[in-house]
Amino acid sequence: MKKNTAVAAIHFPYRFDKRWSALFLALGVRKDDGVSICDNGDLVATFGRFKVKTTKDNVRRTLVTGPHRWYTAVGLRLSLTDDSITFGTNHKKGLSIEFVQKVPRVIGFRKHSKLWVSVADPEGLAAAIEK
């Protein structure tokens, strides 16, 4: 049996807007989804069946943003202007995570240079990434 070396040291769950519960159910998004920073330095964001995994060292910068229009921030979506991806559960506030090297594609045809996540504590996630 393989030992799991990527143990989550800290987990940041999403802040869910209940109006979109049917969408989250269809995407397979669960209450335990969110962004984890593991003891080995991995950063793992899950959104139902979808996942972004990289290292903290691959993060160039973070930026807390919001509010946004619901149709640009809720759900699993690609940006129309670049190759960024959204794991959105509300439109009020979230964290944009920009990568040094693009992460493998989750949806679409290209790798992703940014990930936006609507975690409940975007400021806390930003601080944890910068540690």
C-alpha cells in the first residue's frame, strides 16, 4: 500500500450560495471540496470531479477579488479573455491564484495560467499560500 505523502495541513472550504445548489449537485461539488495546502507544499483545489494540483512554489501571486456578476463567477467556467479557470460557488468574493508555470488543463483546450476560487476565507488562503 502506497503512503500518501500529500497530507492536507490546512483546508479552505468554499462559501456556497444556496441558490445554485442544483448546479453544484450536477457538477458533483461537495461540502468538503475547496482548496488544501498540504504538508509537502502541494496546493490542491477540488470542485466535484475536477481538480487543480500544483505546488505553492508555482504561485506567482494572489489577489482577493469581488464582487462579480453571478454569471461570470458561479460554476465551472473558462475565462473568455484568457486561459484562466473558475471554481465558483458564489459571486461575492474569491481569490485569484496566478501561476508561474501553467497547470494542466481541467476543461477547454489549453493549460491554465490562473485559478479563481470562491473559498469562505480568501484572505486566509492568500496568507497561507505566501507562507
